[in-house]
Amino acid sequence: QKNLSLLSPDQIEDAKMLLEMGQTHLFEVWSELGVDDQEKKGFFQQVTKLNKSYPKGLAAYIQNARRLLADSKEGRNPFDGFKPSVPSGETLKFGDTKFDEFEKVGVKEAHNAAFVLVAGGLGERLGYNGIKLALPSECTTSRSFLQHYVESILALQESSCRLNEDHRQIPLVIMTSDDTDKSTQDLLRDHNNFGMIDGQVVFLKQEKVACLDDNDARLAKDPHNSYRIQTKPHGHGDVHSLLKSSGLLDKWHDSGLKWVLFFQDTNGLLFKAIPASLGVSSEKRYDVNSLAVSRKAKEAIGGITKLTHTDGRTMVINVEYNQLDPLLRATGYADGDVNCETGYSPFPGNINQLILKLDSYIEELNKTEGAIPEFVNPKYKDSSKTSFKSSTRLECMMQDYPKTLSPSARVGFTVMDTWLAYAPVKNNPEDAAKVPKGNPYHSATSGEMAIYRANSKILQEADCKIADPVIEEFNGQEVEVWPRIVWEPKWALTFADVKEKVHGHCSISQRSTLVIKGRNVAIEDLTLDGTLIISSAEGAEDAKVTTVRGKIQNKGFILEKVDKSETSEIARIRGFRIKEVEKKEVIYSKPENFHFKS
Ligand code: UGB
């Protein structure tokens, strides 16, 4: 009682709420007034924060937790009454006329879009020491994921504005957490926003939620400080309530934007699929469009599933990878999550790239405040399910947004070639090496190799002769090693861009490296066996097209294997480093013709 004199009227209300919500245990160790007073004030500051950052406050969190914990204890199936089946959606094949047409529409539409990158996760599975956005997407140029994303959005902006004859800036929001916020902001600032103008990037920080000690949702005390509540991340679903409370959605709407595109932190291929999928959203007027790829059974990506309830309701939704198998087994698919005759799961794999139509998104969030259906995943001590091995918390996922939509909402998905659209970096080398044969590794090694493979295949589609890959093993993972072909997004974002800049009979050997930096450069009748780096000099961006042709042969760059003793963490998690032996470098500053005869 005496401690109340330390508190403001609002904090006294919070104290009453905690007592009413059965949280008396939090005050059991409180000493008399005059002892630990700063800690006590700190406790209430934390409560204020927890209250503010959860839609409808901490009391609502405790109530939701009790309900979900009771459901979990009873073993209630979240899909009770629903039967899964394989949904139908748009399937696009790179290079097909349909793909090209959707790309064209998507590029035109892009100036009406805002991008939202969810980057609050630390990536425990990868075991990397820093933020994942700072990791190189590939080591030939060492451009980080964040740089690649920002430059891709800028390239899209430029193409879209050219087509629409305007000068809109595409906004980028980055959702961070306490774990990633400072490093992400520093990374961007240290690189002059990678070319975005001030104010074009906005940061929204997600807060953690309170941990729960038991089925009554008693809040857990921080093991290191009994005047604090233990907290853990709430999941990427927080992005919706943060966008709602930031006021950005209305601002975007008022400035004429129509689409919001959500994406994750380490997929170096994603932007190759974005223009076409935005085209699909626009043509089909989808309220929700999820990007998907073929999924291997048991792969750690959710399955896009049609759920039909016994009462007739249906929805197309992601069923998370750990829920798909039990759901299938419980509904008559005795083998659970298995591949079908195609060698893949019949359920398309969710890659968590969502495109939402802004006006219906705003309408929905006005109803829900951005609260997303949550789940809880307690690890029980025994089958009585009365106590937990360690504290738990509620979680939510951004792809569960469609769960609250009315049945009339247009919810679709677009399946892309995996090689084109999806190669995340999530697993550490040891776990990746244990992935069942034939399933993707999702490691730094496979993520990098996938970029070379995609660029090689795109050039192949553009009629270049690209040598077959060789199979090599790095960190216990067998991967296809294609020529190391990398270009900046401003050189080409779409297939049409590539076709415009590649002419004649080009051929590239397997051991080659080709890097193209700059916008206005074409290759023609190029035969490469070694390393060629083409860059534009400062100020040459508006030069008319420079052409590089002829025959180039040199010792090139080699992939040198490294083992666990390697000191560079970037090289160690890949199992190789790139050793520059010999290269030809072309730097152009005006429209020129480089013709090599060696
Ligand atoms: N993230 C946050 O921003 N905040 C958080 O609290 C947690 C994560 P993971 P996950 O496409 O590969 C998802 O951990 O959740 C960010 C889909 O649920 O890498 O295991 C984090 O920074 C799954 O259906 O992935 O699986 C990162 O950018 C499947 O689609 C992103 O959220 C899978 O991704 C994803 O976090 C996939």
C-alpha cells in the first residue's frame, strides 16, 4: 500500500488491473517503501509499455492467454471442423507470355505500392551474430540483403515512374525489434540509405510480450530481476497493429497508394518475383495475394491450404509447417505431410510475401486494430498439462491476417518457380547438413548458390549459352555451382530488362564470374571464361548504352573451401570464400564500345 505513493494515477490504475487479473504474485517480493524504489518505478514503466503495445492492453493479453492456454490444455484443434484440400491459384512460369504480361502490369502498378520488411527476428536458427539484413546475399559483390532490397525497390520505382511519367517515391517500412533496431538503423545510415532519400524509409519497432508461467496466465518474472516481467517476441504478426497505430496506412491512402507488399529478411531472389505477382494482384483485384512456391513435404515453410468447415465456410490460408502434418492426419490423410507423384507436397509453400490491397486492408484494420489471431505453444512438463518446462507466450504470424476477413474477400495466391523466387537463409550449417536429401537447405550456402543459379537460368532464357553447373559440397551440403553471375537491380529487374540488354551469341563457362554494376550497359556476342566486372564510373548513369563484346579469358575467381576453424563468420557459415585470382575490369564513363579479342 505504501508503495502506491511512488506511482502516478495511471500507474495506480495499472496496479489495480494487475491485481484484478490475478497477478498478485508479481508484488510478493516487493520490499517496503524506500528500498528498491527505482526498480519499482521501472516495473510500472514496463507495465505501461506492455499495455500500450498490445491491442486493447495487457488485461486483454491475459484474457486471451487464459483462453488459448485452456484450449491447448484440452487439446482443442484450432482447425476443428475444417477439412483441408489443395486450393487453386495462379501458377506462373518464368519466361511464359503470361509471366511477361503480369510483369509489365506489375511494373506499371509499382508506383502505387509501399513495401514493408519484417526484420524483428534475430534468426536463432542461423546462429549468426549480427542482424540477418547485414549478411551478404552473395559474396561475389558482398552486397547485403538490405542493400539488395533497397536497390531493388529503387529500380522498380525508376521503371514505374518512367512508365507513369511521375516522380513518386516508393515508401519502405522496416519493422525491427529491440534485438535488431539499432543495428538496422546503423546499417542504413552508414550507407546513406543505400540511395533512398531521407524520410523514404520508416522504422517501426515491435515490442515483446509478457511471458506466462502457468495455465492461469500468471505473468512470469524476469529470472534476472524480480521487479521485471519476462518478455519474448510476439512474432511477425505484430506488423499489422504497428502499421495501423503508426497512421501510415491512411497517409498512403491519401497519397493515392493502392498496395502494401510484405516481405522477409533473407530472400535474395524475391524481387525477381515481385513485379509479376503485383501484376496478378492488380489484374485479379485480389485483396490478399500470397506468393508461393512448390513445397517439399516437411519443409519448414507453411502450406497454402483451402479449409472447408462443416458449416460451409471456406478460406484459403497458410497452415504452418508444424500444423500441416497433424491436420492432414486428423482429417483422413493417413500419411500426413508427404510428397505426391510430382515429388512435391500438393500444398503450395508459403514464402510469406503478401500483397494486400490498401483500401480493404485499412477497412479491416479499422475493425480489428491490426490484432491477428494468436496461438500459444507451451512445452508441458508431463501429460497432465498442468505445468510448463519454461515460460511461454502468445505469438502471431503476419500471414494469418486473412483469418478474420469476410468470406467475400478476394484471397488468392501466386505460385512461382522456386529457383526464381525463394532461397532464404535460415539454417546454420550443422542443421542444414541434416536436412533430408532432396529438401532445400535454407542455409547461407544454398542461398548464395541460388542467386547464381537464378541469374544463370534467366540468361539462358534470354538465349545465352550457360555451361551446366557442377555439384560441390560445402559444409556438408551438396549444391549446384553455376557461373557466378550477379547484376545490380538497376541493370535488370524484369525479364524484359534482361532481354533488352543481352544480344547476339553470348556464352559463359561454369568457372566464370560476371558482375554487372550500372544501368546502361549491354553485352553482345560475349564469350566469357574467367572473370569480367563491368562497372559504370561515377556520373555515368545517364550515359547511353555501352556495349561489351568479344572474348575474355583469364584465371578468374575461385571458390575456396573453408572449415569450422575459419575466422570470418561470413565465410564459415557458407563453407567457402571467393578468391580473386585474375579479372578483367571494364569501367565505362560514357557510351563506349568495348571489344575484346583475347
Ligand atoms: N520476424 C519479425 O519481424 N518478428 C518476429 O517476432 C519474428 C520474426 P522466420 P518463420 O517463408 O521461409 C515464416 O523466423 O516464422 C521476421 C512463415 O511463418 O525466418 O519460421 C524475421 O526477421 C512460414 O510460413 O520464419 O516462418 C523474418 O524476416 C514460411 O513462410 C520473418 O519474420 C517461412 O517464414 C520470418 O521469420 C518462410
